[in-house]
Amino acid sequence: LHVKRHSFPTRRSSDLLLRDPDPDVRIVAACALVALGEPPQPTAEWVGYWAQVRDWNILQQLGAAAAASIGTVAEEPGCSPRDQQAAVATLQAIGGPEAVAVLLRLAGHREADVRAAAGLALGRLGAVAAIPRLLELIEDEETARRAAEGLALLGEPALAPLSQLLATGRPAAARWARSEEHTSELQSPLNI
């Protein structure tokens, strides 16, 4: 009877696993390494691990490399509202094209609170490319207020598309436009 001896992964093989193109392999490898006593590192190779343990501070430090993983966490069916909000806030803090792309995706999330938070974050980041999505969100009563705030933060580029939407007379847009509170929100940032 011949028994093969197994050894722990070498540094080289664990590094290869942490750089695998499959994000699931990277996460499993990172979790296995931690279980074997390896301290997790605040590097891009460990992004999946930090997303799994919801360490928003380290994910923010990792920046653009973490954006996709943060979005994946926020889209998980079992993700808590607290973690969803933290994911959006972390993406806003990261900023840049990678974070904007993920926030645009989250602006279509199944949960209204996530859609609304993502819409506002897009406005705060000055993401003019988000105007069409924010116009969709403004028509939903659950997300209209934050979408309006996001549009207001975008300033003049949002004015013409918003005027066109209001001219359509759609019920949600018309209700929003009649509200004095929203009128002042738009006037102030646009200096009207």
C-alpha cells in the first residue's frame, strides 16, 4: 500500500490561486489560506476575501480593483440592507469609472433603497452618463427624491433631459415637479 503525502501549498501555488481568473477560485483560496493561518493581505489579490468578510475600509483602500466585488456583494440575495448601503457608500468613496459602472448597475437593483442610494451616489460623483438612469428612477415614487437630488447635483447637463421628462406629463414626474421641496432642490444647485 502506497500512501501519498500531501503538503501545504507553497507560496508560489497560493499566489497563483489568488491570481486565478475565476473570482470564486480566488475567494476559496483566500479563505483556505486564512483557515491555514495565513494573515489576509490588503492587496488586490485578496479583494474577494475582503468583500466576503465585508471589510468596507480595506475595500475602499483597494479602490477601483475592489469595485466589481463590492457590486457583487450588494447584489447577493442574502445581503443585508446595512451592507447594501455600505457597499454603495464605499463605491462612492472610491469613485472613478469602475465605481460608476457598478453604481449604474446597482441603480437597477431589485431593492428601492439600493436603487435610490446608487442614484444619489452617481449624482455626487458627477456621473453625467447616469442621467438616463436617474430619469428612470425619478419616475418611481420610492426612488424619486434621491434621483432628483442626484440630478440636481449634476447641474446644467441634467436640466434639458429633466425638462423633457416633465413636459411628458407622466404622473410620477408631474407629482415630483409640483412639490415645492423638489423645486428648491433643483434651483439651488443650478443657481436658477
